Amino acid sequence: MLLATDVNLAHSQSIFNPASPAAHSIVSLAILVLAVSGLIFVIVEGVLLYSVWRFRADADPNAPEPPQAYGSRAIEIAWTAAPTLIVLFLVLVITRTLWEVEVDPPAPMPDDRALFVTVTGRQWWWEYTYETYDNRPLGFTTANELHIPAGEPGQSRPVYLKLVSADVCHSFWVPRLAGKMDLIPGRVNHLTLQADAPGLYLGQCAEYCGTQHAHMLLRVVVEEPAAFDRWLTEQAEPAADDPAARADRDLFLAQSCVNCHRVRGTPAVGSYAPDLTHLMSRQTLASGMIENTPENLDRWVADPQSIKPGCLMPAFGLGSEDQASIVRYLQTLH
Amino acid sequence: MSATATPLPAPPPIVTERGPSAAQWGMIAFLLSEVAFFSTLIVAYVAFMGKDIVGPTPQEALSLPLVIGTTLCLLGSSAVMHAAERALHSGRQTSFCLLWTLTIALGIIFLAGTAYEWRELIVEKHLTISRNLFGTTYYTLVGFHALHVTGGVMTMAIVLLLALRGQVSRSNATGVQLVGWYWHFVDAVWIVVFVVVYVTAKSGGL
Amino acid sequence: MAFAESTRAVGQGDTAVAHPGVATRLHAWTTTVDHKRIGILYVLMSLVFLVIGGVEALLMRWQLVVPDNQFLGPDTFNQLFTMHGTTMVFFVGMPILIGVGNYLVPLMIGARDMAFPRLNAFGFWITLFGGLLVYFSFATGGAPAIGWFAYAPLTERTFARSAATDFWALGLLISGIGTVTAAVNFVATILGMRAPGMTMRKMPFFVWTMLWTAFQMLLALPPLTAALVMILFDRQLGARFFDTSGGGSAFLWQHLFWFFGHPEVYILILPVFGIVSEVIPVFSRKVLFGYEFMAAATMAIAFISFGVWAHHMYCVGMSRTLDLFFATASLLVSIPTGIKFFNWLATMYGGRIRFASPMLFAFGFLSMFLIGGLTGIMLAAAPFDFQLSDSYFVVGHFHWVLIGGTLFGTFAGVYYWYPKVTGRMLSERLARWQFWLLYVGFFLTFGPMHVAGMLGMPRRIYTYGMDDWTVWNQISTLGALIQAPSYLILIYNLVVSLRHGKPAGDDPWDAWTLEWTTTSPPPSYNFETTPVVHSRRPLWDSKHPDDPDWLYE
């Protein structure tokens, strides 16, 4: 639904279209720095252009050499002081913004209305483990679409992300919500998000991480608190067990899919690839590359490499009946 | 030109500058780059200190007595080399050759000590470069130092050959001096390695 | 003499060869230890790699001209940007400046050659060999796809299985040793072989910048060498430096790489500051304004450059305090850089500016480098960089500095000294064509990248689906197509003028430094008699004996 309605808004990743307090702070700093730089640019480039115009050589080749000016201590001190003052000023405003933007995450507390999520970067998709919300333990895992609650007037709902990597370096970047933060193997990083309004916020991995770096897309779905609560409840459930789909499920479980994928409530407990428990609740497939439609799902299961060349899921060469059966089963995973 | 014209200004006399020669500057520059190189390896060693999840740890693996002996050899070689240079400057060619040979011998003893130590580490302590972070950083740091010692020994051997053929004398001692600088530098690096690797291993970290 | 006889014998024996001199000349060039020939070899090598790197860039621009383009696959694209960056930094930028320095430093200080001519030749050949090794990676089935800064653990066996990464690391390691030998040579030559009277305070400004460039090379390259050794040990011996599953550190690589990487940026710009500091005075007919302050500023940049590396790493989660430290240090660089800029303006101010080709490119440098410097201030402002880092804004910024700064400045030097090197003038008409195509094409290529970056486009993506970015990428590609012929014009000009250029004479620009006192091209021994120097502009003194510089210095 969000995919359909908010297309125009969703299709902005501009850093000058901020939707969170941190992104706002950065924009104010950015505008200030741009203004200072612009002023320097106009003055210096102006003097340059004036000089080359005013002092261009005339046609007379025999004109005497112009007076030689070797330097002047007073002038040098003056134009050392000017940039020094500008630097001092910039350091002060940078300090202010740094302290606004980089906040150490607090520990979860009762009634803190804060969401704690662990984000794991993987080649080339995102894994989200929901830890606690309002100090309520959650403990389920999903992939590629991060759902977070929107703040309400007078009541902010901060989201504290713990960023880790399972393989190489990645970087979490949703420009409208925050600056980027890297996910580095062997390290734990933190990033605070806080969204002003419901909507879909796009981004993508910003640190080169291998073949499909370009398609390691980020989707943050910001929902009204009530809707977010419903989403949490649904996601915490084990996978739907539709009696009509038992045969399809058994076929799925007999395939090597389960070596990598997990479907909670079944023997599929792979932890190497996206959790499929509520696959059909997601808007997209392949880390945001294609819309989650039955046709796309079928294409994806048949041959992921034709859609996302180099991705770590191979084509298994299933027979057409098995293929259809597995796609049918996946479609029951609401 | 009339006689009353002001004479052209005469430039001040040229003062000859003193300072290291080009060759000496070259060696100083080279050693500066070596400082940067070894600093990097030492930083890596220190950065990974105590981060291992599998043994052996430096404390378990390293033994001091042998390395104190080789260290004394290396430091002694610097002193002997200094004496050799003084012999060369005072024209005592034979004692230069003898002292220079002793320097080389001490360098070789150091290398033999390292080889013996590594054999023990690999065979008895099962510490290889791929074993753990300590093995990785230890062999890289100590290995590159040993490589530099080897280079120094070889260069000194060439100087010795030239000296035996009577081609090294007081008048062309710059080469000997520069080899000396290199050798003293390699010794100085060893002192840092000794402290960072061996002393901290036995005193339980930095 | 034996050599001369043997060459004659070869020439006479090979009558079947169309040009009997070719083999002999090739032999003479490959065995040369003459700093001038080695300098030319460095520059030629850089130009060849410039064309290769340029073709790689054009292929990438063509891939990005429309969203979801199928022209190149992800693997090819990732290999191309890895090789493009590696090539341009290590096999174009550095060698071309080392080459110019190699040619000019001995001439400018009145020496017969570099301090260690054979080491000099060795340095060139292993730099070239390193470049060939890096390109040999294609023979393994594909170049490495790791990015030019090759963040660990992407370079570990687990993620980069082919030997391409080994060739890459080995090639850079070897060419890095070449660079260090060049730096040793520069330091020894400049500090130990200046003409009588040329004190440290009376060196031509270009020589001063080369000295500090060499200083930076000496301290910055070895950490990279050590880090490359670590990669190779990891890959070949199973060491664990960057093996994050065995406790190794991805973070260590980033620190080591940028400890090299940031001074590297100044290695690529300081000599260019030197070049334009020679060109601007001569074509403004005025002495360089504030030499001492310029010199101090150069030194300051060389030192500060070692304390700013982590401004490439604001997004790794250091801490606010460290972010602030590196932001402050990075901003401090703008003070000495500002001093330089103001002094160039003051040199031009009140002069009589001749817009011959060298000055035209120096003007290009001034007008463009300013912008690159200002976008650098934006990136240094840490919180702003949280958004800009690793976006196309960064790509725009460093190309602005490296093309708008380094390349325009280097071209100014090429036009300025080509008459000295060859005895012929380059065509001014072609120079103007090259300049304007490059100027406009450059602006169109890299300007829009800043916008795309601010619209959220990350770097190093082989394709995109975001509509906002399309138009900016298309302007970029258009700009690249406009730029491309400018390089061909330069090469055509360089080749054709060699035979058909106007004879230059010893001193075509009415210049002031020692290289213009000898013939064009200079004899292998450079000067018949060792020059004696009393000021920074020895030729000014001899052209104006009534009012020499040494009265004022």
C-alpha cells in the first residue's frame, strides 16, 4: 500500500529533505557551511577574475617589467588570520552539531517507548533482529524492511540500532532519517533514528561490499504507533500453517532452501539467508530490488541470478511442478 | 658608459654550506622510510596484543634467556662496528678487517639464534603464522627485522671483500659509514622489538 | 667510448631495418640513467596509463547513462572502478609528478644529475613493473573488484578468491618501493647537491615543494607497503591480520590505508603547487609574492597531512571526540592552503599577465582548485560528512581536486617545460582547444556528481533505479564525452610538435630559474659550468644587473 501511494515522497533520498531531528541538525550545519563556502568562493573567485582581467598584458612587447613586490609581513598575517577565524567558527558549529547527532544509546528502560533493533549487514541484504520495544522483549528476526514507529506530538519514539556485520564492511544510510554509519565485522556500532512522520524512507548500503553493492537497498517503513504494534504482534507469530499447503510445505522443507533460510515454526532453521517466516508481509524481494508479486516471486525462485547477478542464492533448477509448489508455499507465509 | 654612472651592485660572497653530503642525506631519508615501515608493524603487533582467542600467548611461547643472548650479540656488534670504523679512520687496516669480521659474525650469531628460536616455536610450541594473531604479528615483525639483519650482513660482507682487496680506506669511508648507520638503525629497531615483544610478554602486557 | 663504438656497429649491421637507429635508441632509452630521460619515461608511462584509466572511466560513465543499464555487469563495473582508481593514483598521478620532478630538480638546482642515477632508473622500472603486475591481474580472469582502497575483509581469500587481488597487492607493493627510492633520491639531491650560493631559502619554489613531497612519500608509502604485506601474508600464508572471523581487524586496514591515503592526496598536490608557483610569476612578470610564507605553508601542509587521515572514517563510529579532532585538523589544512592561494593572487595582482598556454592552465588550476578546496571544507565538517561520505559528492570532490587541481596544474607544467625538454614549442591553438574542452567537459562531468551525492546516490554502484539521479548522471556522461577528446588533442600536440613545433630557443618564456640558462634540450651534463646563484631568480639577476633580487631577499 505504501509502495503505491507514497511513490513521489518515497522516491526522494535527498539529504536536504530531512525527516528526523538528526537529519535536520545536519541540514542546518550543511546550509551554514555552504553559505560560508559560497561567500569565500564569490570573494576569491571575484578577485581572481578581476586580476586576470585588469592585469592582462597589453600588446606592447617592449613594456617594462611591472614593479616587483616581494611580500609583506603585515598582509601575510592578515590573510592568515582571516581563514583562521573562519576555521575557529566552523569548529565551534561542528562541535555543536556533533554533540546533537552522535548520541550514545541508553540501556532499555521500562516505558521508554524506545525500539532496539540489531541490524546485521550481509552480502547483499539486511537482517533485522527486533530486541525490545517499550522494554518488552521481542526477539524475532526479519529482513530487508525495517519497520519503526513514528513519533507523536510531545512523544518521541527513538529507535536505537545496533549495527554489526556478518561478512564485510557495509554502511547503513537512509539520508532522510540520519547520516550513515558503517557496519564493520568485529565491531559494534550504534545509530539513533527518530522519524517525524509515517511513510516509506529509502536508502542503500553506502560502503562498497562486493558484487551486488548497488542492490543492497534499504527500506524503512515508519508507521503510526498503533499500526506498528499490530505489525510487531504479527511478526512475532510463527509461520502460518495452512493445512491446504501441507504438501507444498513438505516439499519446501525437503529442498536445500532450509540450509540457508528460516521459517519459524518449521524445521527450516537456516540463518544464512533472509528469514522467510512472514515473507508475504514484505513489499519487495531481493533486498528492495523488485516488488513482491507472485510473478516476481516465481522468477526469483526460478533463477535469482537473472535478477540479481552474483547474489549468493543459486538457481536450483527445480522442475516446474516443484517450483510451482514452493512458490505456492511461500505465498502462504503472511 | 660615463664614469659617473653608479657601479652595478656586487653580490655578497658565496658562503659554502656545511652539512651532510648527498649520500648521507640519502641514507637518512631511507632510514626515515624504514622507521615508518617498522612503526606500522609494531602498531599492528600492539593493536592485536591480548586479542587472541586461541593460544599460545606470548607469555607461554617466548623464552627470555636465548633472546637476551642474541640481543647482547646484536648490541655488541654495534659497538664492535664502531671500533672498526675508528680503526679505519686511524689507518689500521688489519684491525678494521678483523673487527668488521667480528661484527658480521655477531650478526650471523643473532640470525642463528632467531632460527633456533623459531624452530622451537614452530615445532614445540606449535606457533605458526596462521596459528593466531600473536603468531601473525610476531613472525611478521621479527621476520622483517631478521630480513633487515640479513641484508646488513650481506652488505657488510661485500664491504669486507672490498676491504680485503684493499679498496676500502680512510679516503672513501663514506660507504662504510652509511653501512654503519644502517646497522645501528637495525639494532635500534631490535631494542624496540625486544621491549615491545619480549619484555611485555614476560611482564604481562604493556 | 666503448658504448659509442658498439652502437655504431649495431647501426651499420642492421641495414635491413627501415630506421637503423631505432634499436640503438631503444637500447639507449632502456639503459639510461640520465635524470632527464628517466623523467621523460615517467611522464610517458603516466600518459599511457592516463589513457587506459580514461577508457575505464568512459566505460563506467556509459554504464551509468540510464537507470538499470545492462551495458556492463556488476563484476565488470566493480573491476573497472577498482582499476581506474588504482591506475590514476598510483600509475598516473604520482609517476607524472615524479617524472616532472626528476627532469627539473637537477636542472633547477644546477646539478648534473640526481644523487643516485642508477637507483633512479631502478625506481622507474619497478614502478612500471608494478603497474604491469597490477594489470596482469586481468590474465587471472578479471581484475580485482575491491575498490582502490580495498577495504578488508573484502580482500581476504574468503571474499576475493581469484589471484587478481594478489597481483594488485604485489604490484602496488613493488611500485611503492619505486616511489620510496624516488623520494630518497629527491631528498639527497635537493639537500646535498644545490649549486653554490643556492641556500635552502633560495631554491626555486618547485624544488621546495618536491622536497616536502618526498618527505611525505618517505613516511606515507611504507605503512602502505606494510599493509600490503599483511594482505599478501593473509592470502598466501594464512596469516590473520584482516581475518575478522579469527580476531583480525577490518579497522586496522582502514587506519593503515588512510594513514597513507591522506598524505597521498598532498603528494599529488604539493608538486603542483610548486609548478603553478613557477608559472604564475613568469607569466605575470612578477616575483612570487611572500616566498617565505608560501614555503612555511608547504611545510605546514606536509606535517598536518599526517594528522588528518581519519576524516575518511567519520562513519566508522570512532567517537565524538576523535571526530572533532580530525575535523579540526582537516580544517587547519585550509589555513596554509588559503595562504598559498592569496599569495598567488597577490603575485598576479599588479602584474602583466600573458595568457600563453601554461598560464591558461594555471588559471584553470586556480579557478577549479578553489572549488575543490571548498567542497573539502564541507567534507571535513564531520556531521555533514555523515551524509556526504561515500556518496557521489565525494567522487565529485576528489576529482575536482585531482583533475581541477593536479591535472590542470601538471598540464600547465607540461606546456611550460615542453620547449625546454624538446627544443620545440607546443601549438598554442591546440592548447586552447584542449583547455576549453577540458574545462567545460570537466565542469559538466564532476559538477553534477555533487548534486547526485546530495540526492543520496552512493558511489561505486554499477546501476541505479532512482529517477532523481538520472539527469545528473546523463550530464556527467555528456561531460566525459566532451573531456575525452581534450586528452587526445594533448597527445597529438605532444607528438606533432616534436617535429613541427616552432623552435623554442633556450629561454622562450623569458623566465628566471636555472633550467632556462642551458640549451633546449639540455645536454646530458646539463650545465657546462656549475652555475653560481645569489637569489631565487638567478636569471632575473643577470637580466637586471642594476636591480638584482638579492638586494631584497
